[in-house]
Amino acid sequence: MTTINDVARAAGVSPATVSRVFNGGRVTAERAERVRKTAAEMGFAPNRVARSLRKQRASVIGLIIPDIENPFFTSLARGVEDAAQQTNLSVVLCNSDEDVDKERRYLEIAAAEQMAGVIVAAASRNRTDLSLMANRKMPVVAVDRRPRGASVDAVMVDNQHGGEEATAHLLRSGYRRIACIAGPEGASTSEERLAGYRSVVRDHLREEGVGGEPPREYVRHGDFRVEGGRAAMAELLALPEPPDAVFVANNLMTVGALQALREAGIEPPAFGVLSFGDVPWASLVRPPLSTVQLPSYDLGWTAAGLLQDRIAGTDKPLQTVVLRTALQVRESTSGPGQRSAL
């Protein structure tokens, strides 16, 4: 069965664009013609998924995320909901708060309520357990984070590439003592972003003829929340030789890091700050904040599309879709010799 994702790939557009074409959304005439021609050639009928879904005993899916207050997950949830609406699916939103036990209870509720499927951003790479869903043959899609050993469809971000781009940019800007505030140990996104940082710093040390690993004291782990970033930044500033820049592994911890810098009387870009994950106000603060932009909405939309395909009965092999990040350079990383233009 040809799916909306198949048509999108063949036409060179996003699944959201295909949906807009068949649902009266705003799309350029050239793109709409290309999508319709591709769909016709592939035998795609836009109402097939909806017909299949009506046969299901449930028209509700669960979305389990760590923290709806994080703008990244807010946007992701919107993508899930918008895609689900295309096939008249309703979404039940659950916050795990990075708590594996709470996450497990929500998974048990999804199974007990016979939901059509679940999208989950795992609370832990090693401890999140999806075996209950597998035993119930309930479709599951992992988004942003995939539990180790889970045999499910997944939509991920190329976190390591984003970490590499961020760290390389800081080096090109003239910073040399670059620290990293990573997320919780064991969280796949945290480990991948930290791996990108370490890879670039390691290569730089080798080019400088020094060799070795990034200084251990320049790596701190936070909890992906504001206070975790603030505490980690305060620890870095208290070092005998503090860093001159920091790569922060998520947007909320960046807020905390900026608070700690402000309390210490330190301002970017004299101290470089780069956040993994954009926020709506990044271009409005002074100085504007450099970020690694995440395709959060597209993550949610794509995950919902994969889940809809499974609910409709597709027997395709499991898929892992990896979306790329984009570096957005602003004034907070313009170089250690620069002063903020306030």
C-alpha cells in the first residue's frame, strides 16, 4: 500500500506538503502538480488510511513526552496532532517528566484503553521498556529518543552532527576553552550531542599537536531543565581555569546557563553561548542567541505518519527516519574579543 510518506519521498517534498495538496492547503501550483502526478503514478488514494482507521476499535493515540513546557516538545506535539487530524485520530498527551516509572504507567494505560498506537520520546535509553506494547501488538513509534533494543519505527534527529557543527563553529569563532553542558547520562540525545562535541574537540587538539581528550572538568551533566543548566554553568565558572564558551545540549538548560553568567557579571559574546535547540525568543534577547535548530514540528508530523501507516496495517520493514539540524549563527558566538551591542 502506497502511503503519504512514499509519495512525499518520490515527489521530493515533505509529508505535510502532500497533505496540504489533498486537503486544500496553500501550496505552489508547480509543487501541487508534481505531488498529484506522483500520487497518480504510484496509485495513492488519500482516503485509504482513513478507511482503514475506521475499522480500528480505537481512534485515539497516545503521545508520551518528557516535558510539554519545553518549546521543543510543544512544537513536536503540534506536529503529531496536525498529522493525526488528517485521519481523524485524537491524541492523548502524557508527560513522563523523565521518570521511567511514570512513563511505564502511561504505557500500561494506553494498553488497557486499547489505544490505536503510541508515540513515545523515551525517558531513558536503557530503562524504557516497550515490551508490553510488543506483546499486545500495539503499534509504537519512537520519536527523538529510541530505547535500546526496541524494535519499533523511529524518527530521530542527527544529534551528533548538530553537536559537531555547534562545537566547530565555536572554534572557528576564536573560542578555545569550550565546555559542554550535556543532558542526563543515559539519555540518547544527550550522549549523541556530547559525542559530537568530543569528536570535534579531539580533532582540534590533534591538529594543535596536543592530542588527548577534551578536559573532563569541562563536561557537566544537567537534567534538561533550567535549574540544571544554571547549576552546571556555576560549576564551570568556579573552575581555576574556567571555559570561554559553552555548548549547551538543550534550550531550557541554556536559560539556566545564561542566568548563571548574568549573576557572575559575564555577558556573551565575550563568553560564547550556543544552544542545542531553538526558542522563539532566541533572536530577541541581547545579544541574540546562536542555536542549533531542530525540526521539532517535522519530527512530530513524521512520527504520526509512520504510526498511521502501522495502524492501517502496512507490513513494511521497520523504518528509522533521521532529520538534520541547522546551525543558526547569531551574536552570542561572534568571538571572545567582541562585546555585546546592547
